Amino acid sequence: MAKRRIPRYQQEEQAIAHEKLTHAKGVGRIRADLTKQAPNNSYGPAKLFYEDLEFTCRDCQKKEIWTAEQQQWWYEVARGSIHTTAIRCRTCRQARRGQKNDSQPAVPPAETDPPPETKK
Ligand SMILES: [Zn+2]
């Protein structure tokens, strides 16, 4: 995006200034609560805010938005590692979840396992 090379600390200052600006307007960005994030024991920077993020699904190549709200839930409620990011679209995630039958804490058991009907 920016063609000029600017020092990293200036980029961060600009990002924070931009964050204040957009956050005041309530535009697709949520300030992160660092105390709720999973422990970050590496050099990587913490996430200061969440912003709608476009990504390409690894499985079907569809473009989808990982919203700020979904990120907040993932990092602060589900306590996902901040090094993880969205890689699959909702459809593919659900398909995989169905195949593997994972236990997802936030998702109640689906009604996919009705008692076998006995024939009379
Ligand atoms: Zn997909």
C-alpha cells in the first residue's frame, strides 16, 4: 500500500492514530483486551485491535471476511493463540467439523445422531 519506506515505529504510530480515528467512528475495528488474550510467550507483537480481515479459504479458494467480532471471540473467549488466523471459510470449517466430529466448546452438539428407529 505505502510505497515510501517508513520506520516500523512510525508505522505503528500511524496504525494507532488510524485506530483511534476509525474506532471513534465505529468502523469494523475493535480494541483488543490484552488481558483476555492467550499468553503470548514469543517475540511477536500482541494484537492491539481487531479489524475485519479478508482471507482466501485454503480449501475452496473463496474469499471471505473474518470480522473483528469473530476475531475478538476467537482470541478472547475461545483463547485461540494470537498466532492463529482464519484459513478456511465458514462452509469449509463446518464441513470439516462435520467430518471429524470435533467437540467445539461453543457449539452445542448437533442433532445428527437420533436414536435408531426400530422397525416393527
Ligand atoms: Zn472454503
